[in-house]
Amino acid sequence: MELLRWNNPIFLVGSILVGFAVLIVFVAAIIRKGRVAFLMLPMALWFIFWLPWWDRRLDRAYSWFSDNYGIPSDSYFIYLSLEYGIAVIVCLLPLMLIFKKDKHDAPSAINALPDTTIVATFATANEANLAAQFLRTGDLLVTVEGDDGGGAFAGLSFSDGFKLRVPSDQAEIALEMLTPSEPTEFDEMES
């Protein structure tokens, strides 16, 4: 039990070293997990500043309660509960990092898309999807943009229509594919 005494240099230095190790892990967790890594900071500070004086604080609290009340009273046990409660909370907070997903450095979908141009607008989602499928047969990258209100109002359109977006360098090809060609004259004699 002498190892856990506050005046034992091994306990004092060990506690401070564990605190600095937690700070190093904290810096690595900030990079990997983001702001949620700040949950580790109370643990590091607890190991560096609070834990080395744990036994000293308990001795002083015990002697204070003994001197004032003759025997350790309920107040001393409340104090002990608070000390242990703080220790448990501070040590459990970093465990919440386990359940947090890593932050991703991938660019957002908006920034990842190439420069696009609207090549057509349709009144319904079905028309837009048919035209998009037609453009995809020509190996064009097509995005349908629009909102149909979840289909709540069948036959009614409260949106601005459905837009077809293609990369700007493919816009001419898409417009050419979507432009209706002139129908040929039907000649009854040739058929």
C-alpha cells in the first residue's frame, strides 16, 4: 500500500507520465476522430494534476472530518463518493471515442463533382430518368437533380422540374443526343 502514498516518488512520477501519455494519445485522436477527442483531456489533466495528490487529499479530509465530528461522518463518505465518482467519469469519458466513427478526409460530394452544365429540364421524374438513361448509353456522366415531394401529390408538380446535369466538356454531346432529329419524309412508293 506504500506504493500508492502521495509522497512515494514512483507513484507521483508514474501518474504524471501516464497523464502525458494520455496527452500524446489525445493529439493523435484529434487528427483521427476530430473534436470529440477533447473527451480525453479531462483524463490527462486528472492524471497530471489530481491523482498525484489523491492520498494526501483523503488524509486531510479524513483528519478534518475526524477533528470536527469525532469520527468520520456521512459527509466524509459523501466526499469519498465524489472523489471516486470524478475518477470513474474521467476514466469513462474517453471510452466514448470507441463508438465515434473516424472523421474522413474525403472531399464532400459537391466538391468532388466536375464542373457541370444543365442540358435539359423535365416536368416529371420519369421523363428525366428516361432521358438520363438514354444519355448514359452514350457513356455520358449524368446527374438528375430535382424533388418530386416524395410522390405525395401524384400528378401535381410543386417543384421547378427535374434538371439533367452533365460535365461541361460533355454538354455538346448531350445536347446533340437530346435534340430530336428531323423525321424523314415517308414515301409511300418506296415502302
